[in-house]
Amino acid sequence: MGNILRVAVLAASVLAAIGSASAPKQHDVQRASTLHAGYDDTWSAVIDVFADHNWAIDKLDESSGIITTDWMSLGSHGSEYADCGSAPLASTETPQVRFNVRVKEDDGGTSITVNTSFRVTRTFDNSSRVIECTSKGEVEATIRSETEQAARANGRRKRPEPAIAVDAGVDGGE
């Protein structure tokens, strides 16, 4: 009788753990915004943001305004940015992200659209599966915010300094 009770308790525990697994939730993500900066300043700013975060750019096409990356880890920040649901019985790797950014001239500025794809690999019972995750919207907001700050700084650096007026009528003190 004791073995039957142990098996029943174990089975109930396993079922409870399986029942607590959840799918990724959909989050309201703002992917696009318009910056009050020129295209060149915004383009350079996006590249600077990726460099500052050490995110490797896979493809870069300035004429179309497209920047893409391959799958990469965001390290310990991955779970802050991605919702991968839960699977209590599985071991889960750090989420990976892939970016697709579009920079485009727009009325009154330059628009930037940040699209992300997230995934995670889970292993259970010697079997691995790739799970598609959803974005929480945080990494998109970070890229847009940091790009806007960098684009403004780029624009300020390019403004010409005022010329110093020189009186052409002065002939060296004679």
C-alpha cells in the first residue's frame, strides 16, 4: 500500500507541474516611432546603439535602411525582454533574439521600426525543443530611446561653428 501511495503522490506532483506550464503571453509592443532627426544622424545612431551593446550586425543596407542580426543571446537580460512562458520540468537556455530594424525618412523626421524575434531552447527527458517567445517591448523601447539620444547628439556635432568676424580694414597696426 505504501508504494501505491508514493506513486500516486509522485503522479499528482508531475501532473501539477505539467499543469503549471504556460504559453508565452502577447504584450503590447510599440515597434515604431518618428525621431526629429535627419536620416544620416539616425542611421549612424542605430549603428552606434548596436555597437554600444556589442550586438553583431549581420546585414547592413543603408540604401534601404535595413539592419538585421542573426540569432544572439542577450545574456542575463534575455528574460527581461522575452516572455517564453514557463515549463517547470524542463531545463531552459537563455533566450535568444534576432533584430530587424528599418530606418526611413518620414515627414518631419526619420522613422525607426524595431522588429524582434525571440526563441528559447528547452530540454526535457533528453529531448530538446525550440520555443518561439514573445517580446515584452522593453528591448524595442531601449533601442528607440538610445537611438533618439544618439541621433540628437550626432546632429549637434554636425552644426557648423559660427565664424569669427575679422575686420578686413585692419592692416596690422600701422
